[in-house]
Amino acid sequence: MRYDVAIVGAGMAGASLAAAIAPYASVVLLEAEDQPGYHATGRSAAFWSETYGGPGVQPLTTASGPALHDGGFLQSLGSLHIGREADRAAIEAFLAEFDGSGVALERVDPQALVPGLRPDWTLGVLEQSSTYIDVGALHAHYLAQARRGGVRLVVSAALSGVTRIGGGWSLETRAGLFDATVLVNAAGAWADAIARMAGVAPIGITAYRRTMVQLATDPGPPEGLPHVVGIGGDFYFKPEAGSKIWLSPHDETATEPGDVQPEEIDVAIAIDRFERVVDWRVTRVERRWAGLRSFAPDRLPVYGFAPEAPGFFWCAGQGGFGIQTAPAAAALASALLLGRVPDASVGGIDADRYAPGRFAPVR
């Protein structure tokens, strides 16, 4: 069977795009693993923040907010960006970055919001709109919506060969052969490898490892604790399941795509940084894991047809913000792919800033 569109990768990017285009095209969604979302989507830190990813990502995040709220995928949290006196310039730069963006940021005393915060952390900016996000439910929602629209999901379908045939593509996978007019590259950390396989110039997508740790502490996280992030970008933590802390050293270690695992040194660094922020005692490391994040060279996502390869569509480079931007990203990418007028929710977003043509091809 020949499909209008074959999407490689059934994580959040591929699943949300499949759901968006299902009413207009026949679609096959090819996943290399035996379950979708294994490497990045399923290992997310699970929060939604309008400032996360910077000003270039913020329009997509903000535009995604209403759909996520209406779908019941968000729960109040708040995000507190903190610094010491030496970080004052960074705090001011952060506020200036989002001035006029519509994101509500308020200077606050962090000592009043985080019991046990060490006294040198005196600078704070509260982003009240930040929330928890139910990543599993959102991903399942898109997969279910895609199936209802007739999308065929094929797992254990790692791509082993791509051939240009006529006006389309022949895809060889472990699950068999699939032909499609358009090939969508939503393969996350493997995006450049898929491009090379298709004879398309890669654009420099780089995979990074990010470490997460679940801690038990004494005292436990106080009621109403927000997500707390260092303005220097070297840690964040948030309450989880009432009595636990999810902590990251905000590490980005370049790595080959694969089933990444946490390194003991990164876990130790995370705990050391945490203990320099609050005087709570870490009583137990209950869980540790790592996930993949993949970025384009300018750290903005990539949506659009490859200029030199008709029928090859990029949906990649979504870093750690692919989940929080999923509704808007899918709406924008689907309009570009189908040649349709963008949905009103993303009508004011400049798609050109995310176009693959902004990069000189990597040879």
C-alpha cells in the first residue's frame, strides 16, 4: 500500500503531527522501538513553562497553552527562577528577553516561597503560568486521535533503507516495505541519520543526554513549592507525587543516539547543587534516569520541506520543549506539510524562523 505520508518516529512530534494531518491524508507512523516515545517523550521532566527554550520557542509554547489547558493536561505549579547577588545581571537579562512577550513575570523574594532556601539566594522571578504537564496522557491522546483518523502505527519498524522512487519514497524497515509520497523526519536524535539515509543533507541535529533524579528529602517538599530553576541554567527541581523531588543538574552531554543511561557523576553533581540551594537533607535517591534531547545548531525547532529534496519534510530539533509546544508545533507543521492556511491558534507565528532552509547543509 502506498501512503500519502510516512512519518518516521512516533514520539510526541510524530504522534501529534500524525493526528493533525490524519483527516487530510493517508498516513503510516513508523516507530523503531516496540513502544512509541521511549527515548525522549517518555523520559520528560514533565513541566510546561513559557520561558523554557527562550524567546524563539516561547510563541509556540504560549500558543499551545489553551489546547493543553482545555484538554486537562496541565496542573498548577508555578516556576521560580532564582539567583544570588552575582547573578543580578542574568536576572535582568532574563526579564529583558521576555519584555513585551505577554509572559507574566514578577520579581519576588525567593526566601518567602521556598522554606529552607539558603540565605545567599536573594533574587527571584516568579513565572506563575508554569504548570505540570501530563506527558503520558498527552502522548496517548495524540496516538489515539491519529488511530481514529485512520493512521497506521507500526512499531519495531526501524528504518534500514530509503530509496527515491518517482515522486515519492520507498522505505525499508524491520517490519516490511512502505511507500509514501512524503517522508516526514520526526526521528528526534536520529534525524540527521535518517536524512543521510534518504540522500538528504543533514542540518546538524545533535543529541544530548539529560539526567533526572527522584529524591526523598527531610523535610519533604513543602506544600505549594513551585518548580525552582537556577538562573544560571545549572539545576532545576520540582515537587512530584506530593512527597518527592525531581531534580536535574540541567546537563547537556553530547552523545550518540541510543538508550542513554544516567552517569553516577551527573547524579552526584545534581545532588551537590541541590544541597547548595536548600538545607533539606537528601535521605534517599529513589530513582535515576536519563533521556535524549536533540537540538539544531541555533537551538530552535525545524519544520518544513528540505529545499533541495522535494517530499522530504523536517519535524525535528525540538530539544526539551517538544512536549510543551506540541499543539502549536503540530498545527504549524501540518499547515506547512499540507499547503494549508495555518490554524488561527498559530496564525501569528512566523514559520520562516523554523524553516530548514535557514541552515547551510552539512556535508
